[in-house]
Amino acid sequence: MGHRIRPTAAENFAPADLLQGILVVSSFGFWAVMLGLMPVLVFRVWLA
């Protein structure tokens, strides 16, 4: 009775949830940076 065979739901899902959240945030940040830089790059190419 001392040792548990399977972890609790919280222990099971927390790491995957955290990883998914990090992936979503990082991908959102990546796209925000890309969309932010795109007009600048187009403008510089247009100037050149």
C-alpha cells in the first residue's frame, strides 16, 4: 500500500500542459517578431 503504481492526474498532466503552454507562447512570440520585422525588411528592400 506504500507505493503508488500510477501518478496522480495533476502530476501526469502538469508537465505536458506546461510544455504546451511554453510552445504556444514561444510560437506566438516568434510570429509576433516575424510580423513586426516583415514591414521593416520590405521597407528597406524598397528603399534599396
